[in-house]
Amino acid sequence: MSHDPYGDPTSGFLRNRPGFTDVDELSQVEAEVTTLRLAQLRTMLDGLLHVG
């Protein structure tokens, strides 16, 4: 079996910047970050669409 430089051999997870190894914790944080980013994008688009 070849070594995957992107995989964590102890958890089987792909390496991720925050270092999560628990799938439920990672899923929760991904959902929260996505929700926040969507809110930012909506605010930005509202500002662009309602200019002048």
C-alpha cells in the first residue's frame, strides 16, 4: 500500500488545516463556516444590487 502524503495514518482523514480528526466535529465546523460565509456574500451582493 502506498503512502498518501495528504492522509492522516492514525485517523484515516485527509489532512485539514484546523487538524480535525472527528468527523462530527469537522462537519459541524464546516456547516458553521459555510453559513457565515453565505451571510457575508449575501450582504455584499445586497449592497451591490441596491447601489444608487
